[in-house]
Amino acid sequence: MANGRNRGTKGDSGRDSGGFVALPWSVLDSPAYADLSHPARSLLWEIARQFVRDNNGRLLASREHLATRGWRSADVIQRAKEALLAAGFIYETVKGHRPNKASWYAVTWRALDKLAGYDEGAAAGFVRSAYQRHQKNAVLSPSRGTERHPIAPSHGTGRPSSVPSHGAIKATFDPSPVPSHGHHLDMPSAAVGTTH
């Protein structure tokens, strides 16, 4: 019985015709890929889409090129590009400059193609599979560890004392608010008992 592999025809009859992006599972399953934002992942696919056979090192991520693919924000492109560079998925072979020189990039899961026009030292600095060396940041945890702590005061949950911790309240012997000769309302009027 014949199947797509042994029919003697070229190509894969089980998919649409045309080129395709060959992205290894090692890239998609890597911790570095899991850490990428959605725009950075999308940009990685856009860059990988440009690879045809022998142009790894001359791939574009310029605003002008990406605008034709639906990208609108220069800030989103820049942040995504920086994330891909930092994670080791792409490598810059030519530094772009104004007014009209775009940067060139290579994907690191493929060998760097030998092309004219790279910046000095670019080929020597290329690290194949650099994304695999990406280390995920450690999860922060309290210095005492992550064990569950009771929700209680450090001295325990014993019965609270009815006396403040600094002792019983001492009486103060300040002057009384009532004068020593009595309250003025309790005293007879000075006019009482006088005759005219």
C-alpha cells in the first residue's frame, strides 16, 4: 500500500504547497521559549519565516519590513527584538544605522551562513543553540524558606493577660479637678445670710 513517503513524488502531499518554517522542537520546548512574551514569540516566527536556504545571517527585523507583515508599534518590535537577543534565539550580524541601513540577524538553531557584509567579528561571536544556555531566573523565596508559618504571635496563642505587659496601671496623684474647699455649686452663695 502506498503512502505519502513512498509514492515517488516530491514534497509532502499531506500539506498545502509552498515553503514552511522549520522550527525544531528543542526551540519550542526550551525554558527560554517559555519565558518569552507573546510579541517576542511572534517576532521569532516572523524572523524564522525569512530563512530560505542560505541566508541565515541576513534576516530582517526592521520596522519597515515588519510593517508589511502587520506590525504597527516600533516599541513592541524593539522590546521583542531585545528579548530574543537576550534569550539567545537570534544573533545580530550587522548593526543597522540611520538613515537606511537595517540590522541583519541569524537564528541560532541553524548554522550561520557564510555571507559577505557581516560586521567585523560577527561570525566569530556567533554561538550555535545559544537559547539552550538560557537560565531561568530563580524564584524568590523568603530567607526562612517556604514552609508554612502559623498565623499567630511569635510568643504563642495563650490566654492574654488582663494586665498590660508593662504592669498594672499605677494611680497618679495629680491635683483633683475639684478644689480642696469643695465644688462651687455645693457651696452656699456669698449673698445668702447677709442682710441689708
